[in-house]
Amino acid sequence: MTHGGNNSTCETFHFGKPMIVMPIFWDQLDNAERVREFGFGIRLNPYHCSRQELLEAVEKTINDGDLANKMSRIGERIRASNSNEKAADLIMKFI
């Protein structure tokens, strides 16, 4: 469960976990919508979410094996990409 900020969203993808996103403002709104739109998790309205709606979202997220597998594969691909080193190399070449 996350508010959907850039850091928490990226870290959740890195570790390959499905998300329940409850955005409040700025980048969180866009990130939450992309998570919902592309099927990486569930978006809930933090101001109008009932206890039952939250419990159902948690239950669905925990028990969705297809989503867990999809997110796990995404996380594996991200971790194997070595993108941190590639980004650092590009920055150093630019400098």
C-alpha cells in the first residue's frame, strides 16, 4: 500500500509487488492512475474509501496470483537491467 509517489512507486516495481495506491496530490494522482490503467494494482480514493472497500482491495491484491506473477516478472527484469550503472555512466560521459 502506497500513496503513489514517484519513489515508492518505483521501489514497488523494483521489488515486484502489486500495489494498492491511495494518492493525495501531484505525481501520486498520475502514478495511481497508471497503476490502475495498466493493471499493476488497485487505486483507491483516500478521502472516500470505506473500510469494506479497503479490506476487499487488500484481499484481492493478496489473492491475485496472476498479478503477483506479473509484478514479480517486472521486478526481476528491472533488477537485472543494471540501469543504475548505465545511468551513472551516461551522466559521467555527459560531465
